[in-house]
Amino acid sequence: MIPDAIIPPTGRPAYLKPDNSYDLLFPVVYHEGEEKKLLERLKLRRLTGHEKILAEGSGTPTERTVEILASITNEMALVLRKIDWVDLDRLEECVGFFTDAGQTTGAIF
């Protein structure tokens, strides 16, 4: 992990946890087959060239954000589309934080 002195002082959203996870204000209930599931937290990581291409690609900014989140969290875009608007705005800010140079997460996918 990079020392705090290297991280820009205003860059990290207060609701992005030290382990780079985000707790949804409004958890999402969905089904996988017959199994009912609850999405309460997303673990984020730095973005790659793939996510940059998604960000620059076609579709609305929100559609691109959902696709980026699907890519970096391994959650299904269909489930992520159910995330509350406020949570999605906050997650978009978290994704923006990872585009700042120098931040690492240590998350392995």
C-alpha cells in the first residue's frame, strides 16, 4: 500500500473504505436461479486499459460506469443496474479516485 503522504489529500472519497470497498446505502436483492442473494458491498480495484476503453466508448456515462463496475468487481452488470442512484453516484466518484495516479488497492482478481 502506498503511504498516505503520496495520496492526494482531497482525492479519496470518505465513504471508500481503506480496503477499497464500498458499502451500499441501499443493498440490492437479486436472484441467481432459485437462490435469493443480497449485494451489500463492492470491492473496487484500480482501472486497467480495458476500463479506460469502456469509459471512452459508446453509451451513456451511466451505462459506461456500470460496465466499468462490472469489470472491476466481477459482479453482473444486470445486478449493478439495480443499485440505487445515490450509491451509483458515489461509486462513480470512487472509480474516479482510482484514475488518479499512484493509488493501489492490493486486490487480486
